[in-house]
Amino acid sequence: MHRGRQEGSKRRFRTGQWVQQEGLYSNDWGDDLLLVQGDLFPSHPQMGETSWTYAGPAVEHLWKPTKSNGHDIGY
């Protein structure tokens, strides 16, 4: 599974292609964007068409909510 994630991170996508895997993507100009499966890779607002590289899973999947009483230490 880890190997597949590494291979996916090396693959480059072009503006206008369909997003196949939800996650964070980086473009040639250093912008990061959260995209979901079924989206189209967008163009850069000033530079036009660009390439995108998978940067990792969506952060919200890794985030854990705080304790119900609002304290991270659980008191």
C-alpha cells in the first residue's frame, strides 16, 4: 500500500484531466489544492495550464477532533 502511494506521488497530471484520487495536489507554481475524485485539474489563474502532482491525502482524514469538553488533554 505504501508503495502505491509513492508511485502515485510521482505521476503528473495536466489541467483538464479528471481527478482519480482525492487528496492534496501541488502545481508547477507551488500552489496546493484539495481535490476530490471527479473534479477536473484546474488551470492557474495567471499562468494558465499547468501540471499537478499528488502531495498526499486530504488533511481532514488525518485530523482528530478535540475532546468533547474542549480540552485536548481530556480533563
